[in-house]
Amino acid sequence: MKGFEVVGPYCLRVEFADGLERTINFRPVLEGELYGPLRDLSVFNSVSLVEGQLTRHRRANSCNRVTTNFS
């Protein structure tokens, strides 16, 4: 993944390294221990890109990679 921007509630426009762009609604997959906290829009809107993967910060020295198969 090359970049992204928040374009709506739970929606990101994602740009991949090959130039492909997709707008993805993540709301349907925000369940469970890993993805559930992202239902809070303040958490969802604070994700960042680290080494090509979306990441959410949990604590000062810890983060979770948020990975999904986009194919």
C-alpha cells in the first residue's frame, strides 16, 4: 500500500504501489477483539501507514497492524 485518505465514516481511499486506487468501506469487518475498537470513529480516523500497512496505535509503545485482503 502506498497511501490512503479517510473519505467518509469507515471509508478509506487506498492507493496501492502499482497505482491502483480503491475506496473501501471497512464497517462490515469491524468486529472482534482486533478490529472492533475501530468502530470508534476517533480510533478509525487515527490510523496511519507504517511499512505499507495500516496501523492503529493502542498505547505509547505498542501498535497493531490492521491488515485485510483487498482482492
